[in-house]
Amino acid sequence: MELQKETKLHGRWYDDACGTAFGLEVLGERWTMLVVRELMLGPRRFSGLRASLPGISAKVLTERLGTLEEAGVLTRRTLEEPAQVQVYELTEWGYAAEPVMQELGRWAAMSSGHDPMLPLSPVSLMLSLRTMFDRRKVEGLDFVIGFDIGGETFIATLGDGALPVVRGKAEAPTATIRAPNATVLAALFYAGVPVAELEREMGLVIEGDRAAAMRFADIFELPEKLA
Amino acid sequence: MELQKETKLHGRWYDDACGTAFGLEVLGERWTMLVVRELMLGPRRFSGLRASLPGISAKVLTERLGTLEEAGVLTRRTLEEPAQVQVYELTEWGYAAEPVMQELGRWAAMSSGHDPMLPLSPVSLMLSLRTMFDRRKVEGLDFVIGFDIGGETFIATLGDGALPVVRGKAEAPTATIRAPNATVLAALFYAGVPVAELEREMGLVIEGDRAAAMRFADIFELPEKLA
DNA sequence: CAGAATCCCATTCGATACTG
DNA sequence: CAGTATCGAATGGGATTCTG
């Protein structure tokens, strides 16, 4: 029998007071930050997380969820009746990690090595909208855009130069954008592929105020390449 | 003979268009981000890096430097005569990673699990000053503070609500702060240990305008704890 | 000093199978 | 569905040695 393993985040890698180093102790292991990313728009179930992180094994996901819970980044919760399912949800501190991921994503997008046409989870697309929208282009715009990405629904509310995104079905959206997967939307927002082509060949569907949806699609801008 | 290993960052972990995921491909391996941190205030030599990263082995440091060079984060350069020594220097893109580390550090400091009294490298202390200074407290202040931390020298210039930090010896600083190691300065700036005590017992030395140095020491604030 | 090369052990990972 | 258990393979990393 072991002598009670001390509370630890995977074993104290660095011995360093630097905040960056401590952040890496918590989020720096392989897959960890992507698990947090998938939880950033609300609670998820084990299988949903697994489906959104192609390549992660059940074992590693279990381990990461356990470590993140110990560290205080997320909590495990059982939904009330009649659902009775267990979900993982970020703590307040966990949600506070969004700017970290935004900065990392923004920095990475400055590299020509970044390929925006790889597969993409719905959550990571929706989060990228918050990172990449151009504040100068949204002056006076006031839209509610509903999203349905392969069955996962989100609401993006554009107004006051902000762009909050939440899960759910919009009541009376300005427009609704449906796509079978997030990559189609990446093509629309970032690669500038024409809407007509995506509608014809990739299963994109736009409902409601079409002109508003097109303006919305135009407010996103990848950062200038430095490398 | 191997068939020419393709250009790769340690083997493409994730298959994900998300910028955060690509950022992790570049910076997410153990030690990598701390190597970048140590280069953030200018070129360093192999032995200096090693000394600033207690626990890293020559092998790992060599590997990380190689991978970062391939990725375009840093370059290897030989200093002109008569120095003739090789140094590692961040590229423009590499320097652009500072906000990533700042956000990560700021986030980590919100946890009560963060221990600011662990050992600390001079560079990481100087970088933390840029992250943690309180803009509201520096209105109208206009100081040049020279630092000598165990022989490494830096100049911090406070003015216009900004706090650039560079390596070097200040010409005519408002004050100079000397300490045998960075932990003493962490005690001064973040733990609020009295100056007199640090001077008496920890080898802290303040030269020049003592009042200015004390005001300077008071502008740093750790973020509110969320966990 | 600045690494490259070798050796070897410990850890980690992914795949598969299993369970309540 | 939500994990656990197990196992073999790959990787990681420390220690040591060698070289210009």
C-alpha cells in the first residue's frame, strides 16, 4: 500500500514561483487545455468531450478530468431529475482561463504553419469567433445569430462591440446558420469561401435575415502573419 | 536509414484547426514555454538558459531549442567578434508570445495553490513586473529603476502608464535595486516583506532615490484569488 | 563550454477488453 | 453510457560519456 500520494498536479514538474510555470503545472499537460476549451461554453458529458477531442483515449480523458478537478479548475456534478447524468463543469477560476486560450490562439494564428482547414469542434469554432471578431467592423451592428453545428446549438449576440456566445436555441434570431460541421463555418468566416458554394456543396443553410448573416460573416479577421 | 522525417513539431499531437491547439503543438511540450520565457528579454547562451531552468537536462534543452528553431520561434546566431559565442534569440513571432505567458501567469496567480516564494529566475521576475503592475497606481510616476539580480542587470522604465524592461546597466537611474537572487525581490514586491528586514537579512541593497524605490515597490499587486 | 551520442529506466499513451 | 483494468509500445528524460 502506498503512503497516500500527496495532493499533486501530476507531480510538480517545475520548481518555479513564476506564474507561467504554475499555470503550466495545471494546464500544461498534453490534452489538458483542450479539455478546458471544450468546457468553456458550459457543462459537458464524458462522451461529448470524447467526441469533440478526436484522438483522446478514455483513459487519458479520465485522468485529465481527475487532475483538473483536484486542481480546482472543474467540478463533477450530477444533473437533477430526470436527467440523472453526470456532467463536468468549470469553476469560476476555470472559466477565467478563457483569455489564456484566446491569447494562445491569436498568437498561433500568426504563424503560416497554422492550418485553419483541419477538423474543428463546434465549441472551438464558437470560441474563435469571440477571439477573432474585429471590433472596428461591428460599430452599430446589433444581431442575434443562432447556430446549429451538427446538432449542437449556440447563440451569438452581437452588440455594444461585444460578442457573447452561449449554448442554446435562439428564440427570435436575426438569422440562423446551420452546417453539418464546424469546418464549413471556418471556411465561411476565415477562408472567405463564397456562401453560395458552401450552400451548394457543403450543406450550409442560412435562414432568416440573409443580408445580416452575410454581414456577420464578414466581421472576422485572422491576425497578420509574423511567421 | 530513415526516410527523411517530415518537418514536424514533435509529431503533430492534435489534429485540430483551433488556434489554441496549434499553439500547444508549438509551445505545449514540457519546458518549452519556460525556455521561451527565458529568452523574452533578449538573447541567451546555452549555459545561461540551463542555469535559469533548474531541473532541465542538457538533452531536453537541446531538443527544445531545436524544435523551437524549426517552428520559427527562435534563431541561432553567432555573436560578432571578438565574442564568437553562439546565442539563441527569439524571432518577431517568438517575442509576440509575451501576452500568452502574461495571461497564463495572471490566471495562475488567481489560485491559492500558487506559491510565490519558490525559486525564481531573474527574467521571470522582471517579466512578472510587467504583468502585475497596477496601472492606476503609476499615474504621473516617472522612474528609471536599475536592477542587479545576482549579477544580471536590467532597466525598468516607468512612464506613460507603461513599464518596458530591457537588459543592461542604467546610465543615470532614479534608483538601483540589488539582490542576490530574484526571490528576495518577490518578497519585496509581492509578499510585502519590509524593506529593512530584506536589507538586514537577505542582502537587498537600495541605492539612489530611496523614496522612489519604495514607491516603485508598491505598485505591484497580485490578482484576486478565485480559487 | 556547447552540445551530440548512447544507454537505460520510468512514465505515458493508445488499444482493447471488461463492467455496472 | 461512463468509465476501469490491463498490457504492449513508444516516448521521455536523467546520467554519463565524448568531442571540438
